[in-house]
Amino acid sequence: APALCNRIDRNTGGIVIAAKNAEALRIMNEKIRNDELSKFYLAAVHGHMPKKADTLHGYLRKDQANNIVDISTVKKPGYKEIITKYRVLDENNSLSLVEVELVTGRTHQIRVHFASIGHPLAGDDLYGGSRERIGRQALHCAEQRFRVPEYEMTPEGIRITAPPLEQSRAVTVKSPLPPDLWALFGEDPLEI
């Protein structure tokens, strides 16, 4: 039976990968566990970023009861390390469009990491963003990359081989910027 391999926060748009059968789910879960799945998001954050590209480091703890997270710049008991890379793609008025690569993938990581440096996501009132221009957090899972084993069709079904990583097939799944995020920047901000 089909099953979801990953998740995104509520009110975040974009890609969620589903496996069609148990074998595909096993392969995708293994890729996620081994950090072989790269995820890229587009986010509209308040203000203009002082650095046009950077890697953010911190520690995050989830408050299960209230479904929020707390962030720290120093390691504390119960906190897990988070690493978030970004680069600025466009700036318009009081917003910046950033491409974000999750190095680690924790609950609300992108949202709280940008809020912690004074640039909350537009629409994310949970972490200090304003809903004045968009009614949800301005966050979109735009691209996921992973590699799959080579396979061949046989009369008995699909036969999966386990080649070296460089002989496997690269898969990139993309989702375009949705209209509500596009509207924050006027024209297509990705046509740069």
C-alpha cells in the first residue's frame, strides 16, 4: 500500500514523497536515514539578509505539548543540533526570497532558525512573522534530490540491482513557486 516517506509542516506547500509499495518505502526510508535525500525550500522572510548566503547553526528542542520549538545557540540537554544553509534569490520591498537547504531536518527548523536571526517567515505568526501580506507561513518545499538503484524489467517483475552510488540514477523532483508566494515579489522572482 502507498505510504508517505517524509512530511512537511502544516500550511507549508510543496513536495511530499510517497512510496508505491513496501520495497520502495524501505529504500526511501534508508535514504532518509543515511542523509541521501536533499531538500530545498523557498521561503519569503521579513527584511533583507545581511549575508547573501550563509550556513546557520543552532540547537532545537520541541515542546510536544504546545507544538512549538525553542532554539539555542549553545548545546543544552534535550536539544538537537540543526544546520540550515541559505542563499538569497531576490529582494523586494521588505522581504527576501531565500532558497534554503536543510542539512538537518527537524520540526519547524527553517521557521525558527530564520526567526532567531531576526528574519521570521512572512505569514508565520507563531514565530514572529506578519500575516499582513500572506495568510500562511511563506514556505514551500521546492525540490528534493536523491538517487535510486538501477533496475530492469523482467517477466517476473522489477529486478533491482545494487550498483555503486555513482552508477545509480539521479532523481530530482521540483515544484514551482505557488501563486501566493510569487505575488509577494510581483514578477517571477526566479527569473533572475
